[in-house]
Amino acid sequence: MARKARKKILVADDTAVFRELGSVFLARLGTVLTASTGGEALEIARRERPEVMIVDFDMPDMCGDNLCRAVKADRDLHRTPVILVISGRDAEDHARAVRAQADDVLTKPLSRIQLGLSVSRLLGADRHLALARAPLDEDVRVRLIRADAPAWGLMRDLSRGGAFIESLGGLLVDTELTLDFKLPNLRRPLRPTAQVRWTGRHPKTRAPGVGLRFLALDRSSVQQIDSFVYQFTSPRSGKLATTGVAS
């Protein structure tokens, strides 16, 4: 019986240490290819057709978001999932990654567990499933980017990629918002920007609202959201992970 071909994972980073660590961390998931520049990564991707790409945001010849755009614009590669890895120093880098159509955005220092989960999800048959979500019941203040008057909604669930907010009517897809909310047991509010990805009813409560994907998001906020969601999605938590239909 012929051995099943291993899936290809392309790691692009100008730092040798990251390429080596990526190769070690991901070896069990597939055959790892590496590139030290964006141009080399695009050349390898066109030749090898990897099943997923992990791309550093800060490369000297081609920024990661531009490489992602090139992949998504390529007739033969546009379905290839791209994970962009950002430093997290500038919250706007997260927004740039989302607007470049990255399938996932990870923040340094990179978690081995988070990297493995992200790659596994994108390698799977159900790679377009939403990220694991944690239930929430928190008031959130919402302000349109181009308007002054705030509105209030109820955040029903949260993932590291976005959230569902109930009771916000009349918003169109692609509308950009500034959010202001607190996670339980934390004093400092989180204030990311976000974009409406869909409107409709919550999969469980059936209440109307909007599914959001975070745009500008700093490292501290990412870590706090990750920690909160992990409490509900870790196998040790004894709670089932939820997979809504928003990112």
C-alpha cells in the first residue's frame, strides 16, 4: 500500500531561529519547508503548493501582509491558508494582517500550543470553522469609527479573533467599530477596533446581533483574550469549546 503523502507547511521568516523552531514544532503535522524572504516564500509556494503558510510580518524584502496579498491574488494559490505572525508592538499590525485576508493572526512571543492548534485547524477538512469561542455576558460600549455617539450591546461570546454582540441593529457588513469592554476579573478595559463580518442571530441564543472580527489589537489584549478563552476550550476545563460562525 502506498504511503499517504504528508501535507506541506511553509514557514517564512528572515530569522533562522524561528525557522528552526517552526520546523521542530510542526514536524509532526507535516513536511516543513522554509524560506528566509518573502520572495523566496512566494517562489516555493508556487512550486510546492503548501497546504498552509506561516509568515512573519516583518521581513526586509516583502512585508508579511504584502506576501499574504500576493498569495490571495494568485490564481493557483488563493485558497492557501496563511497565518501571519506579528510582534504585537503596534496594534495596527493586527489590523493590517486582517485586511490582507490572513486566515489567522498570531502574536509573538509565539505559543507552541497556539501555533499547533492554528495549523491543525487550517490543515483539517473543516479549516473554515470559526475559532474556539468562550461564552460571555458582558456589556460593551460600541462607537462607530466615523461617528461620535456610542451605543451599547451585550457581548455573548468571544474568541481571540472576534466576538458576537447582541442588540446592535442596522449595522452593515464591513462597518468598523471601536469597542470598550472588560473581561471578568480584570480591571483594565479592552479597546480594540473591529469590523462587522456578518449580521444575523446568535447560533445558540437566537438573539439578533453582529459577528465581529477584531482589527487593531495590542499584545496585552491578545494575551488576556487568549487566557480567558483557554479556560473554556482547554481539555482540562471540562467545558466544551464553542464554534460559532464568526471569526
